[in-house]
Amino acid sequence: MSLKITVAGSTDRELEGVVRSCGAAPSLVPLAQLPAMAQATTRQADVLIVDLRGQSSVPPALGAFRRQHPTTGILIVSKTLDPDLILSAMRAGANEWLAEPVTHAELDAAITRIVAHQASPAVSQTFAFVGVKGGVGATALAVNIATSLSRVATSGALMIDLQMSRGDAALYLGVEPRFSVADALDNIHKLDEAFFRSLVVRGASRLDLLAAPEANGAARLDPARVKALLEFTSRQFEYVVVDVPRSEPGALDALDAAKSIVVVTTQEVSAVRSAASMAARLRQRYSKDRVLVVMTRLDKESEISREDVEQVLGSPLAFTFPSDYRTTMAALNKGRPLVLTNHTNLAASFERFARMVAGLQSEKAAAPEGGWLARMTGRSKTRKRADQEETQ
């Protein structure tokens, strides 16, 4: 079986060569033919690549093409990542976007995502992380889990920073957002996919971030709006990770969409007591099975043992993470999630926990990775992923 790929509006032999290097024999058509393709009742290509490098706007016929052929994946090629052009393309139904120079690896990865989405619509999972006090590492944990999940997602991964007064997710991801979660909540009644995509910023490993507002003293969260936001994002992304403020009822009372609510504590006496109280309240609100308590910065030499912590909690810890404060701070200063280095026990523990909560098999047992062509022909790539996680 081979994919049928059409390239519209391109006279670039180099782009055609990259498509061919991915194992496809593309059909080349002028952009002027797009209206006729939009009206055609016969099945079109599996993937339509639209070259907009010579255009200043998205062809009006692209939206009509999407409506007529909803199963065809649309990939846009442009000179730059122009925000206005991207927004227009997303509104017209584009699935992927590449800026020049287009490489074999980037094109193969984009087509792989399109094919995976067409073949198996993903079931969305939302995970909420709540620190019992400041400084327990809840944001660092949430960022690394979100990044881990983004690497295996076929339909996108999103992190939402609901820390309205002091959110640090953007710092951990090394991005500078133009908009924030406040913009989404203020416009919740007119939220659609295209508008939402304009609010998020893309971080490492294709993780999208809906950041916290920069200004302090933001208004209290409205639980109805937060709940509507999480319901909306669960329809748009395969994985959603939410950093939840511990003292904000508008967030804590709006987690109905979450598969798991992760309470983050350390071995400190005050933190453990707060974790027991918070977990009890959340379990009463959402059920026992959905609330997990994890412990960061495990110190095996501490006077407070794991068994002591579990006795206070009245239940087992779902997971413990080793202590590596210096490495965590170095990752924060670089604006690069720790799981993307994969050279520490802490990074490996993030990967394992992400797979555990998402119900994924360990990477050791997973099938060899390859692009769409490799999987269709059975010729998997033998090289290891550069960012493969450490295993125990």
C-alpha cells in the first residue's frame, strides 16, 4: 500500500525531490486547479501539500476542499512561520505546517502524523497536577510529563498553566507567549480550533502551551469557564496536562475532565500533612481512583521514610521521583525540559511516570520507530532515537 500525495502550487523541484525521497510519487498540479479539486466528487489524495511560498494569503478554495474532502490531510509549505497565515490556514482546515527549508525528516514526520491521525483518531486524556505548597516541583513535573507525552502523541499535546499569578511553565519550556489562558477564558463562548491555535505557543518536542498571564493579581478563576476550556481542549488534543493552583477553587472544582489528578508532595512534615488533606478533599469530590499522590525529591536518608509518608496519607504513594535539584535548575535556566536530555535517573523517572498514567507500554516493549513509509513497507529504521529514554 502506498500513499497518494498531490503537491499544489509548487514549481520547486527540490520540494518534489524531498517528497520522492520519502517514498512517494507525487502528482503535481497548479494552485489554480484547487477550486476544481474542491468540487470533485471523486476521492482525492491522501495528503495534499499546498506550496504557499509564492502567495501572500491562503487560497479561498482550500476551505471548500476541506469541506468536500474531510479525510484528506492538508500540509502547508511556506517561507516563514507567519502567524496570520498560519491562522488562516488552520481555519481553512490545514493539518500541518512546514517552513522552508523542508527536509526529509520534517516532511516524513509531518506525513506520519497525518496518517496516524487518519488511521486511528486518538482518545484524549487530561492530567491535572497540584502542588501541596510552593517549591515541591509540581510545575517542573507537569512540564516534563507533558513533554514526554508530546513525543508519543499522534494528535497533539497541550499544557495549560492555570497559575494565574506566577506561572512558570513558559520559563521551563523556553518560550515567550503572546497570549495566555486568560485570553481563552475571556473568550470561552467563541472559542474554536483556529482561534485557540492562535493563543498557544509551540515549545520543544511539539508541545503546545497555553501560558499563564504575565501580570500578577489576575481575577479569580470561574469554574464554569475552566471546565468549558478543559472540555474544549480534550476534543482538540490527545494529551492535556494542567498545572493547577492549590488555593484556587475555580480550578480545583473544574477538573471533571481529568483522567488523573496528581497531588505533588515532598517528605517535609508540613507538605505530607497538606497532601493528606488535599487528597482527601479531591477524592471526596472526584473519587478515590482518580487522585494520585506522588513524592518528589526522594531522600532515602531522611528521618521521614516512605512508609511514614504513606501512613500519614492513609494510602500508598503512586510514584516517587529521585532528588536532583541542581539538574532541574540547570534545565530551567536553559528553558529546556529535562526529559529532552535523558541522561539522568530523574529524566527517566519522568518518562516512566508519563507512560504509567497514560496507560502506555514501556518503550522497551514498543515497536521500532519509523516513518510512514517504513511502517507500510515493513522496513523499520534500525537507528535508535537520539532522545530515547533511559530504561531500568
